[in-house]
Amino acid sequence: MSTTRKVEIFSAGCPACQEAIDLVNKIACPSCDVTVLDMKATAVANRAKSLGIRSVPAIIIDGKLADCCSGQAISEAALRAEGIGQPIP
């Protein structure tokens, strides 16, 4: 079992993306390995497409698109429900 939760934030550098980045960083715990990926980079955009990302900001948690990023607003409650901010035992 992994000792970290891999959290990837796909961002285009817009204010909405920055808000999502700030929220994730605010609630992340030592078990969360947070990375921000720039959608302006071709490799990042291609990876986003392969993951089914159709809009940004988008958050991938351990390789899976967070439910809150599937047409809903990103919220602290939804991110916490998916494990962000909760230590991995």
C-alpha cells in the first residue's frame, strides 16, 4: 500500500485554476503529494485528454479524475470525501 496520495492539478493558469490549487494546498496533509501541471505544455494536455479531462481546473487523485471535477464545482467537502487532507494509515 502506498504511503502517499498522488494529487495532480491540471491548470491553465486562470483565476479558477488558482482557486482550486489554493484549496488543495490548504487541505492537503503530509500523505498528499500535490503537483500542479500546466495545460499549456503539449505533453500535459495530451495526458489530460487521455484521462478524460475536458475542462480545467481538474484534479486527479491516485490516477482517477475526482468526482467533483465531473461537471460540478470543486469544493472542499468533495475533495475531503475523496481523501485529500486525510493521512494514509
